[in-house]
Amino acid sequence: MSVQTALPIEFSDSAAHKVQALIAEEENPNLKLRVYVTGGGCSGFQYGFTFDEKVNDGDMTIDKEGVTLVVDPMSLQYLVGGEVDYVEGLEGSRFLVNNPNATTTCGCGSSFSI
């Protein structure tokens, strides 16, 4: 019997499927989705997403649906318990982070404070 350990951050099926589609378009199977937190934005911190071929020492990786999510240790501390998701709605389609640690967020959903 295998024991499923809880991941510090979740990677939704919809985000994994979108990453799969984008990587297929780029025709580069080495690409991974990197999520990170930087200072700035209207609430103090903001989320960023980029495609990256490298995994650096200390990075956490989550594999799902044949794609990889990468988070650096500095950003991970702000994202623990959250979920990387992909939504399509009236505001357009985008990757986002559902973050229970954020005490305030801005209207665009990409900036937060703790």
C-alpha cells in the first residue's frame, strides 16, 4: 500500500493540460512551467509564470500529466497550501494561484500580501 504525501502546493488538472498544450505548440518537451513570487504589484508581492528548461538546485518539482511545475525555495514559502490553476473566463484566460496565505489580493489576482 502506497502512502500519498501531501504536496506543499497543488497543480490543477486544468493547469497541467494547458501547459501540455503550450509545450506542444512550442515543440520543446524540455519546457517546464515555473511559478515564482516577486516583490511588487499593488499589494506587495506578485505571482509570475514562465517557461523554463532548467531545474535549479533546491527547486521543488511536481510532475502531472507528463508536464512539470517548478517552484524555487524562496517562492515556495509564500505558496505552501496553495494551488496553481488555469482559468478561462470573462477576464480572459490565465494561470493563477489560489493562495490561502494571502491576506489581501488585488482585483487582477496576480498581486497579494501576507
